Amino acid sequence: VNTRATVETQSTDAFATLVDLAREMQDRLDQQQNRIRQLEQLVETDELTGLYNRRGFLRRTREALARAARQKDGGLLVIADLDGFKEINDSHGHAAGDAVLRHFGQNLRTHTRADDFVARFGGDEFAILMAGSNPDIAKPRIKDLEKATSRFPLIWQGNGLPMRASFGFSIYTHQSDVTELLKNADNAMYANKHEKRLRTHSSHNAA
């Protein structure tokens, strides 16, 4: 009886030890996974604006295209490029330019949906992924975004710095390719920028 009791006690103690070890291993695993997620977030985040960077945005875009292929739906990829950004840097310095980039990025994030992905793609170029957006509402959404982001200029050392940007978009479907999608949105953005320059030039000539 004593021997059996001793064995049972030892078995219970061993089991409790195994449970404790399993819990400790799970805690360590959870900590490592959290650390990995934090590192991934750092790698995919633009340090200046806090938005996604190019790497993070491209990953999200590929995921959206894969989801569109499964669900047979689509959305929009939008490219925005600040107008006259070089002049801001030249006239007010790079600190002012950085402030404009942060301010514009915040405006984009404020005036897009919670499930839209917003990124600083590089330099003064930004990108937005609008999953599930209907092509019929694409142009009104972009127009509203263009107006909203230019409505609040940044006040820098007493000067109101312009926040105007040119927008272009490309509609993606379940058959879209990420390279072609980016190319089409970029071309549309530059066409919009060129059109605005022509209008400005015509207005000056008319005056």
C-alpha cells in the first residue's frame, strides 16, 4: 500500500511538473510570436509617417489579390503624388517637407475606411488599397479624397504649405497582376498631374 501511494504521489508530482513545463514553453512561444509580429510591423512600417511602407503595402496587395481570386471580387489601388513637393523642400527646408509628408499621410488615414490600407510608397508618393470597392463609386471616392486631403494645409512657421496631390487609380479583379495594377495606377496618376499642369498653364495664358 505504501509503495502504491508513493508511486501515485510521484506520478502526480511528475504530471504537475510536465504541466508547468508545458505552460512555460507556451508562454515562451507566445512571447516569441509577439516579438516576431513586432519585428514584422517595424519592417513594414514607414518610420516618418507611421503608415505601411512599400514592403508592407505590397504584401497586403498580394494578399488582397489572392483573396479576390478566391472570392471573385475586386477593389481599387490608388496612387497619390504630392504636387510641388520639391518646391516646398527648396523653399522651406527638409524639416518642412517631412512635416508635409506626415500631415498628408495623416489626412489620408483620416479620410479612408478603417479596412483600407494606406502606405507611403516612397518619397512623396502614397498608395491606398481599397478592397471591395465598386468601380461605379471609384471616381467619386477619389474626388472626395482629393478634396479632403487638400482642405487642411499645414501651417509651418507662419506659412500655409499646400497639400495638393494628384491621384490615379486602377481597378483590380480576381484576374489582376500586382505589377500591372501598380503600373496602371501610376500612369493614371501622372496623367492627372499632367492634365492639371495643362489647366494651370492655360489659365495663366488666358490671364
